[in-house]
Amino acid sequence: MARRRWWRSCHDLTHCNRARRPEGEPMFGKKKDAKDTDGTETSPDGENKAEDMPSAPPLKPFSRKGSHAPTKPPTATSFQPEIPRRKPEIPGSPARRPDRSLGSIGSDSAANCLVVGRDIQLSGEITACDKLVVEGRVEATLSNARAIEVAPAGHFTGAAKVDEADISGRFDGDLIARETLIVRAGGHIKGKVCYGRIVIESGGEVSGDMQALESLNGDG
């Protein structure tokens, strides 16, 4: 009889708990918003609130050793200008000399050429001269010379005995050209002239006594 009463009291207690508990709630459920053993809060629905929170961005792995070292700046390239090299000289070959402008009479002879500049005046007797070039004013006697050249601005006064004469300026006096006499355009000769062969260009002028050397030799 006592055993039946205990079972009935347990049955009534269970029925009473069911009447008080809302539907769907477990009999021995956890408290609302109770924390789980792992430290995360649990919602009434049984889901963890941690799942609703936005996930943090993944951390970047540490770089390898030495990757934080500053990069080496690019080295500046050195510029080396190209220097022209001198061509080697071949032994035994003659050294090349600069070309010299040839006068109308021919090539000049070594150091036996006398040049009287434009602003120079010379007077006296000239001997042992291979060639005389007159660009200024000369009053002299020229003997034993091979050639005389009077430039357009030159003026010679006196006597000259040469093999060749080239007159582009003014010549006053006695002139003997044993081989060739050339009177350029603008050249002017006044006096006594003896020549082996004469060439007078257009514009050249000769006034005075003119005689060829052949006729003088024939007369002799």
C-alpha cells in the first residue's frame, strides 16, 4: 500500500512539472543565456552567439628572415665617352705632311723664300733669295733670284732679274724674266720689261719698253 502511494506521488509530481514547463523547453534545460563550458554564450535556441559575430580577418604569416631588409638601390651606370684612337703608323712609311698651296709659279723652295707682309715696307738690296713675295711695299734691287710674285695689294719699285715673274699688283722699274712673265688681271707693269715668254690676262696692263730675250740674243 505504501509503495503504491509513492508511485502515485511521483506521477503527480511529474504531471505538475509538465503543466508548469512551457512547451518545447526541456525538463532539465540550462538557464537562459547560460554559458557553455567552453566560455561561449548560448542563446535560447541553443545556438552559440559566437557564430553570429563577424569573423576576424586571418593574420598574415610572418615573413621569412631577412625579408624586411631594405632593398639595395640600383647602382648608377657609369658613362664612358668613346675616345677616338689614333691609327698606328706603319714603320718605314713616310710621314704625311699637310698639303701646301702651290703658287702660280710653282712649289716654294725650302727656307729661301722671303715674304714681305701687307703692312711692311722694305728697302735695300736683296740677294741669295730663291723667291720674293711682295704683299706690302718694297723698294729694292733683286738679283740672283728664281722668282718674284707681287700680290694684288703689293707694290715693288726697283729692279728685278729672275727666271719667272707673276704680277698681280704693281711693278715699277726694270724687270727681266728669263723664262716666263705672267701679268694677272689687275696687274700693272710700268718700265722696261724683258721676257722669254709673256702671258697677259684680260685686265692686265704693261706700259713702257717691252722686248723679248730672243730678239736681244739675235741682235747680239
